[in-house]
Amino acid sequence: MKLLSSLWNVISPDRRPDWEKAREHDFILAVNKLKSLSVTDRGGMAIDPEELR
């Protein structure tokens, strides 16, 4: 899998600025901390509004 990932990075490098990559990374970490996040089989998401407050 690492070989495929590194090959993909050579073919199509991520040209976004570092601040944008960091912002995306922070968002992913925050979403992973949500306890009430649920995803349906069709791709829908639900989050308890109280947890967001």
C-alpha cells in the first residue's frame, strides 16, 4: 500500500499550500474526536447537535 501511495504522490503531487494541508489535518482530527458521529450506508452523516455546542 505504501508503494502505491508513494507512486501516486510522484504522479500527482499535492500542490496545496501548507496552511491548507494543516487546516484539513486539524479538521480530520476534530471529526475523529466526535462521539456521536454516525454514517449511513448511503454516505449520510448525523451528529448530535448538543455535542457541537
